[in-house]
Amino acid sequence: MASSQVVLRSDSAVSLLESEKTLRASTALISHLKSEAEKKVANASKKDLLADDDDAGSLAETPVFVTFTTKRHLTDSRNLKPTKIPTPFPIETDSEKRICLIVADPQRHYKNLVADPEFPDDLRQNVSRIIDFGKLKKKFSAYENQRALYAEHDIFLGDTRIINRLPGLLGKTFYKSQKKRPVPIEIQARIPKSAGKRVKPAKGEVNSCTAVQLSGEIKRAVAAALVSLSPSTNHAVKIGYASWKPEDLAANAEKVVSVMVNKLIPGGRKNVRSIYLKGPETVALPIYLTDELWVDKEKDVVDDESEKAKALLAGEKANVGKKRKSLDGAVEEAEPAPKKSKKTKPAKLPESNDDKLDKEITERKAALKKQKKAAKKAQDV
């Protein structure tokens, strides 16, 4: 893969970042990652004979992220199709990365495009597998086969015509994390319109781009920064690796921030709380912090004496006697409130009669004496 700088059109919107501050943060982060890698090698108990003499290999695999903290969620649902952001410096430049291309039927047509002389030779070596949706569904529906496919390739590219059907087929093996989610690419030709309508291709004819166009789509997808939006206020985008120059990381960070703020974050810069640079296990270095805590203070902040605040406070009261969901999702009955017991009047005691009580005591004593005499006579006999 070529590592040349990608020429981009200048952004019309003003970036939130200060170039000097972003460059200082990227320089400090790279310096810290290099020192940590050197300490790790020096403190290793056993030296790996297969490892390189320097730590360039580990730094080349250590990603650097720009993270966003927003005031509101970016989306209401999870988006499993990554969004591509073109960067001044390509994200993936390793010539040994293996690419799996998932296309619409039939796969033989796209294999011929990759084998075409107009397709670049260096890129052809990276495309290790081309498979259509039908073969993918037939051969890789089992979990073990999906894991094997996941491990064999580093990058997965999907035809836009079938990209929305891949999550249901590949499942959590590919979509549990964002590391190897299929990236959408446009590999079908644009059909010209006739009388305001697009002409359908003839039966048996494959609607696809040329070999040159296919190579361009693959290069742009591999070089771009990928964003997967989720219903959250924290988002991370990979902008490069620890082995890069600080200037290259700073340039990619400014481009990603500009596109995120101006196109992908609802509300724009008003919805951005903070932006950081960080590594996988490092402290986040702030490169932007907002002064405003709210997107719209009049709507987000409610007066304590207003009707809306009173309604919210009323809703926070416990709903005694109503059903509620437990942590397991099962519905359980709320414990009923204890009922107030009625005070019962004590029963009236009968009036005491001392003469009658004395008589009963005397009779009991006399009976006990008779029993003792009878027992003593029995022992004498």
C-alpha cells in the first residue's frame, strides 16, 4: 500500500483545535509511548530471540485515538456501518495487511477485476480473498468458520449493496468490537438515466465499476479513519500509530475533529464538551475543553419553581403497589405498604373474689396431704 500523503480540499468550517496545542499534545503522547515501550523491553525477564532489536515493531502496532465527550448522545440507535473520514495521512500503510472483499453475486466477476492488468500489483497482493454474499452465507454460517475467517484477514470491505445484511449473518464475531467491522465501499457503476429513470442492466449483466475504480475505492477505505456512532456521549476514533511523526498525528486529529464537529455531531460545536488525545492505556491529554455545560441552557436547565420541575419531582416519588422490573428483566410485585393496625380495647377482667380463692387454695392443700399420707403407707407396707 502506498504511504504518500492524500491531498484533500480545505474545510470551509473553522476547526475547534489550536494547531500548536494539538502538536504539543501529540509530541508528548508519542514521547510517553516510546519511553513506556523501552521500559517494557528493559524490564522483560526473558529476552525474545525472535523480537526486533528496537521497539519500532511494537510502536507500529500501538494505536493513537482522538476521543470526544459530548453533552448529548450522537444517535438514538447503534450504527453498525462505519463512517469513513478521509485523512491527510493514510491510517493503514502496512503492505502486509490482508484484505477480504465481500461483494454481491457473482464473485467470479470481481476476481477478474482484481486480476485485470489495470489493477495495481502492490494492492493485488493485499487482497487475499474475494467472496460473494451467497458463498459467505453457505460456507461461513457456523461460528467456528466465522472465527477462522476473522483470524485470517486484517481488513474486511463490504459492497454497499449487501453491507446492511452482514450483521445478521456474521453476528457478534465481527460486530462485537469495532476492530474488524466490514467497511462499506461503492463498487457498482453509476447507471445513466433515460427519460428521468435509471435503466436496469440486462439479464446476466453485472453492474460493477472498472478495475481502476475498484482499486481507488479499496485505497480510500483502507486509508480513512473509521467512526462507528453509538447512543453514547463518549466516542473514540483511531487517527494513527505511535511510530508516526507528531506532525502527522496532529494533522489527522484536526481533520477528524473538523468532520466530526461539522458533519457527524448533532448540534455541532455546541454539543462538544471535550476532546482528547490518548493511547490504549495512557492518560487522556485534553486538546479542547468547552466553557458551556449545556447545549441550550433555557431548555436543559429547569427552574425549581417551574411546573416542569414539579412534574419531574412528582415522578421521582415511589410508586407503591405498582409492578416494577427487576435487574433480570422479570416483573415482580412491589411489596405492599404496611397497613396501620387498629387499636383494640383491652378486655375487661372479671372482678376478684378473695373468699372463693382462699377456699380453692385450702382444698388443694388438703388433697396434697392425703396423697402424701397414702404414699407413705405404701412405702411402710
